[in-house]
Amino acid sequence: MPDLNFEPWDPVHNIEVAWFEIEHEDVFHMKELYKLVHDWFTLNGFKDLDDGKENFETYYFQRDLPSGNSEHHIWWRTHNIPKGNNYYKYYLKLDYQTLNMGKGEAMKKGVKMKTNLGDVVFRVRAFVMLDYKKEWRNHSILSLFDNFFIKRLYKKHIDFLREDLWIKVYGLNDVIKDYMKLKTSREMQKPFHPQLGL
């Protein structure tokens, strides 16, 4: 079930911190990649929206093609409430999409392994949600101070939360790219022109 308190049209209380998309077409093992991403969510404290467990999947669709290949649409909606905080939480939307996914085999260290061949797309959006229980917004007196609280008194802490979530989410980006053997954010390219004096 989707998070009913998530309102993307409310950028004051739902602050988008990161958005990225990774697309890669190659031979890889879809089940291992799925497990790797699931483990990242678990290790970083993200939970299912409904029961607080590790069943992140809110939508799964598979279409089998006449060629024997398949396409998938998988949505994960998760949140992390740091230290059980009652005012803010991290909210992550992950959408997988596979295109023309087929089965194949590959050799690794002389052993034949079953793999997948196809195109996989990851779309990730991360938000810091403020007043996620809507206690301030719906309170007759506190609602008068909600905007002031967010923009003035709580600003430094919100900036810290944004940076913390950004670092976490781009950690996920690096995990996916490492698995796919793509360049990560850690492997920054050197400038084309050397710096002066070097």
C-alpha cells in the first residue's frame, strides 16, 4: 500500500534530495542484483511502509513476450525513520524495469552459470519527509508555526538530513554500478586540462 502521507506536490514537507536513473544492457544475474539491492536497503535501515519489515515490493508486473523473453515492472516504496523520530523520515522510491530479458549462460572460472541477458533500468527518487504524521499541519496552534519552524529554526538540521540521505542514496547508486561494472561516483574523471602549476 502506498504511503498516504507522501505528497510530492508539497515540496515544503517532502523535500526531494536525489533522483537518478541507471540503465544498462548486458549479461548479468537478475536474482543476484535484486538480492544485492534488497540487502543494501536492509543494511541501511529501510523498512516496508505497511508492516515495517523487509517486503519492499508494492507492485510487480511481468509480461512474457512471444520470443520467450520477458519484461518486468517492479516498484519498491520504503522509508527509514532515524532513531524512531516522530517529525521526519527518509522516503525512497525505487522502480525497476527490465526490457527484453532473456536467459543465457556464461563461463566464470571454468564453470558454466545461468544468467540473464537484457536491459535493466533503475529509477530512484529520495525524499526527506517533514511532519510525516501531519501532527503540526493539522494542529490548530502548531500549524501557525510550521513554516517558520522549517525555514528558520530547523534549517541546519534539515540541511544535515538532506546531505545524509544524499550520501546514502548515492551509496546505492555505487552499489548498483559496481555490480554492473559501470563507473561509479568514486571514480571521478581527471580534468582534461591539467591544473596550472602542475
